[in-house]
Amino acid sequence: MFRYETHMHTAEGSACASATGWEQAKRYKESGYDGIFVTDHFFNGNCAVRHFRDWEDRVAQFCLGYEHAKEEGDRIGLKVFFGFEYSYNGADLLTYGLSKQWLLDNPDVLDISVYEFCDRVHRDGGYIVHAHPFREANYLQEIRLLPMWTDAVEVHNCGNSDQAMNDRALWYSEQYGLPVSAGTDNHHLSVKKLSGVITEEPIEKPEDYFEAVKNRRVTLIIPE
Ligand SMILES: [Zn+2]
Ligand SMILES: [Zn+2]
């Protein structure tokens, strides 16, 4: 059995996070995880990157949290994968399977619609999990569902303040036949309850994660 975090933030990339990429990698290794997906808030979300010279500099700063986690992960034996959390006025889309180079090659990514974004992600081999679709919080104005544009639903998120928000996400996934995943949405080292997924085969590359989710071969980690 192999254990992975699918939704976490770093202080380098997310304005609301306090743990660095190095610290997050270390803590997940110590918590018995085999790998993590770094999913910092993208430029259209609560991103830490506010001052930059140009697109290249903006992307370079954004990827620092992932790079620091990767550096530590390589040292201690933890797989670290790149992702990001794209925001569309209340819909947060965990985007996997792309890279820093993809961001550099798509400097218009903030100018295209969310639909074009989803199309482009899929065209280029990426995968989109709708994070906490039914979360209610003071920074969210609307519940926006995009079942035709996303690949899977995060049906457990430790950042949801009420279990009903997770229950509704599960209901939504069942209504549309969408595969499910789970994540902590971890921002801080102080977080005690960790979520994620357990797989029978190791995840060596992001595609292994998509395949496991699609084929419903993941066990969701639901902390007490
Ligand atoms: Zn955040
Ligand atoms: Zn998040």
C-alpha cells in the first residue's frame, strides 16, 4: 500500500500557507507518506506571487514551493509531483500532470476562459479534480459546478468546516458518475489530520494517479 497527499500548499506559492516546500516534504515523509502533489494557489487564486518582472519570473517564483519540496523529497525518499489549484470565482480546480515548462509555454493562461483552460489541460495530458465543490466560506460567493469540464471530485477535504460539504461532494460525484479523490488542503505544519489517497501500486508519475482515480483503485484517507 502507498500513501499520497493530493492537495497541499507551500508558503512560497500560497499567500495563506506557512509551511515551506522543504518543511512539507519532511513532515509527509515523517507521517508515513510515499508522495505528495504540491498544489499551490494559482495566479487567479490566493497566490503568494504578487511582484514579478515578467511571465518567466512569475512562473519561476510560483514553482519555488514545488522545487523546494522536490529537493527535500529527492534527499529523503519522498515522491514530489507538480500541480496547482486554479480558481474560477468559487470553483477551485486541482490541476495535475502539467509542469513549469507548460506554464512558461502558456503565457496567456490567465486570459482564456475556464473552459478553454480545461480543454487545454486535457489536450496536454493533464487531469482536473474539482476541490471541495460545496465548501462554504467567507471568501466564496457561489457554488459552481463544472461536471463536463472536470475529471473527478474531491469528496473529502480536511479544510471543509462541516461534514455536510463533503457529503454533498460525494452526492455530486455519484449524480454525474465522476470518480472521487480526497485531500488535506494542508497549509500549515500544525495540521494534525491528514487525508489523501492510498494506492496498491506506487505512483511513479502523475498519470499513475489519474489512472488509479479513473479506475476507482484508490482508497480515500478519511481521518477521524
Ligand atoms: Zn489557501
Ligand atoms: Zn487548496
